[in-house]
Amino acid sequence: MSNKVRNILTVLMLVLLAASAFAAGYMANDLLALRNGSVHAREEFDLFWEAWAFVEKDFLGELPTNQTLTHAAIRGAITTLEDPYTVFVEPVARDREREALQGRFGGIGAYLSRPEDGGDVLLEPIPGNPAELAGILPGDVLLAVDGTAVTPDMTVSAVADLIRGEKGTTVVLTVRHPNAAAPVDVAVVRDDILLPSVSYRLLEDTTIGYIQLTRFSAESANEIAQALTALQEQGATQLILDLRQNGGGLLDAAVAVADHFLDGGPVLIQISRNQGERVFNATPKTLAPDAPLVLLVDGGTASAAEILAGALQDRGRAVLIGAQTFGKGSVQLVYDLSDGSSVHVTSARWYTPERQALDAQGLAPDILVEITQEAIDNGRDEMLQRAIEYLQVQ
């Protein structure tokens, strides 16, 4: 390895050690010495290079690339913080994360899936997006992308990478439609894709509007507003908001969604290292200020979803039905790095309006529902059924 690469890695690891030292409570003068690359720090890293020299000299196998080694060094330093949410994210994963939070990306607008036991890659077009408009059908088997065959050993992620491309360009998908024998080529022009986070419907033979929110993206508040308006026009007078398996997303989106149900007042309290205490408030403008409301929660309800659930529970606006939530109540600052990767650093923690800590605790439902194996085997949604029963007797 060149001296230049070693110097870069040394500086990088020194900076990360400085951050780790700060988290551990080192004195300011020790930090300054580390950041400036003191003789003592350089001597300690001489040990690293001493060890790595033996690896380079004798390792039987292929050595990692400089980028791989750099990423490994970052990951290793971050693990010393012992915080599950302070993490290093590599470039490809960071791109996917950014797209999901923005709610849009350039592509064809279709979900890819493969059965757990292997088999064909299946397509599920997202309504109103390019794949559906070009003629892709639900359940289509994907055979090739621009002439490149989809093989059994290819991961779904690798297939998705073949499909992705610049907006306005064309990708040709070779598919076999359900119940068809011969494959066909379907040309799809890539475009900005809306990844919906909300689905909704009026429950049959009721005036209960059901809304499922799968994550908190930049589009979520607008999608919830559209769902509420549509359901009210259909005659909904009571609401169920399903937050099960919602792992969170954007803080501002959670506050904006809460604003649709709260007439002013606090949504959450955030306490951070640099800004102290900050209270996030709803505005007086709301779409559903008093309609009876149930939130469905479970062990997969986390982060921004817990913010919303905690606010509506504390404020007496909604009843929580289901199971204990996950307990992820911390804030990560995301710093994008020069190669497209990123570092997520825990910098604050969240509390409900009544100052209940979310992190590592979660929220207890007002009505606990234990899922039985018999219900699972018969495809019965006991939490949803309990929510319907609760609203019907109000």
C-alpha cells in the first residue's frame, strides 16, 4: 500500500478516534492533541501499520481494495461508540436510503420480489407509474433486462440495479405475462417515481376509514391529507391509522402528519447536545381534529412512528391498540462523505409531550392484543378486528 494511502487512512482514523474520545468524555486538551495528530497518536497508529504490514506480507488470499479498507476502518472505529444507531453507510446503500426518504427516484415504478424458496423474479407495477403504463402486469416474470438474462443466482438487488437508470432513458424488460407461454419485450421509459407511503380504504359496511402508513417520507403528510379528504368524502366518521411495521423516517414528516390530527400544542420534545431542549408544536390548522381515532402499533413501530403515536396518545387524541413499540427515540445527523457514503451520528433524543422517553423503552398500547397462532394460520388480523370493535362501541 502506498504511503499516500496510509497517510489518508491515518488521518481518517485519527479523526474518528477523536470523535470516539469525545463521546467517552476525554478532556479538551487530549482531543486537541488527537485532532492535530500528536506524536503519541501517531505512535499508536504505527502499531496498526506494523500489524497490517504482516498481513500484506503473508496473507494467503486477495487483499481488500483501498476503499474497502477505508470503509472497514470507519466501521471499526464507530463500533467503539457502542451505539446501534451511529453507523457508517456505504455509497449504494446511502443512495437507496436517500431515495426512500425523499419519496421519489428515477426508475420504472415496480416492485421486485422472489419467493423465499427461490424461483422467478416477479414484478408488481406501482399504479400510475411507467411500468404499468407500458404494459407490465402484476405477477409478470422478469426474464431479462436489456438483453441480460435474469439468472437464479442474481439477487433481487442486483436485478434492480440493472433496471435503474437516468430519467428519460428506456429500458427493455423481457417478461412472461401470467398464464402466457411466450415471453414479450416491454420498453419502459424511466421517470421520476413516486414511492407511496400511504394506502387507504373505507372498511366494508362501516363508516371507518382505514389508513396504512408504511414510513415517513417527504411526501407522507400530503399523502395522509389526500387520504383523509377522500375518506371523509366517502362518509368516514371514524379512523384507524395503521403504524405496524413502520420503522420511521423523517422527523418533520412525523410532526406534519401529527398536525393533521392535533389542534396546536406539543408533538414532541427533543433534547440534543448542541441545541438543548426544543419543543415541536402542531399548528391550529387540522384536517381531523375530533374524529374518533385508533392507532395500530407493534414491535416494528419505531422512531418517527413512535413520535406520532406518543404525541396522539399523550394528548388524548388517539387510542393505541396492539403491542409494545420498538423504542427507537434518538436523532441521527447524517453526514455525506466524498465518495457517496455517509456517517450517521446520534446527536439527540426524543420524548413525548408528557416527557416519556422513547429510546430503549417504546410505548405501551392502551389495549394489548396478543396474536394467536390460530389467527395467523387463518389469515385473521386480530389487531385490526379489535380496533373495529372498539370504534363500533364508541
